[in-house]
Amino acid sequence: MFSNNNTRAQTSTATRRLMKEYRDLTADPLQDTITAGPVSEDNMLEWEALIQGPEGTPYPSDYPLNPFTMTFDPPLLHPNSRSRSSRRPLTDVVYPNGVVCISILHPPGDDPLHYESASERWSPVQGVRSVLLSVLSMLAEPNIESGADVECCKLYRDNKPEFERRVREQVKNLLGI
């Protein structure tokens, strides 16, 4: 019985303290980059926060509401990325930056081209782990129906052994072996 009263007293103390901190945060926000508060005013012990990345950091100010950009650096020969190498015949000079092109990194909402569903695109419940798993999947099975590098898609589809040879050669060169 003593422990029940003690637990209630601790919860009451925590609730009062958190209510005060919530009022303080509301009255004097932490810059304009952090919003925090209880999920429900009925339970002050469960909070959520939205933290916008500081200017000049790799965390975009609208993350996690919108996805980050992922780039192969150095670019990798792959149907779902755009190579920046001008020495290779499979170069897309429009986007010479190695940006990864997968659905999970597309802005949330409906696809204006109606190719992918909103559930395949970014949502704030996604995270770095989800993106990395999608990249592994993309490397294992490129999406040549919606590739970023059309010439690379054609090579993958029409001459997969040559595609694989070029990738192996590129990886060896990148690793210096």
C-alpha cells in the first residue's frame, strides 16, 4: 500500500512539473525550430516533439515532414540513380549528382504522374532505417520501369551480364583494387 501511494505521489509531482515545463515552452519557444508538448492534455507523461534541423546541417528544416535527399557519392552505375561520370556512356548529364531515385524519397502525397501510390512515397513515419532497407532492395532489384537513368535501364534489361560487369569494374575502381 505504501508503494501505491508513493507511485501516485511521484506521478502527481511529474505531472505538475511537466505542466509547468509545457507552459514555459509555450510561452518561450526554443527558437522556431522545436515544437514539443504532450500528445494529449489528459496524459502529461507522453510527449511528442518536432525538431527542425539547424541551418547548414544535413537535416532539412522540414524533416521529417518531407524526405531528405540521398546521393551515391561517388555515383554508382544503377538504373535508379543518375551518374555524374562523364567518361561512361551511361551518363545522364541533366542530373549529374548521383541522387537516388526511389519512391520512399519522393515527397508525400499523390504522385502527379500517377505512377506510384501515396503509400509508396515518403511519410513522417518513415525514417533512415526504412530508406536504407529500400536502398538495399533497390540494389538487389532495380526498378527499370521507372528508372532515373534510361540508358542504364536499357542496359540492365537488354544485357544484364554487361551491366553487372560494369558495376563490378566500377566498384573495384572505387575501392582501388
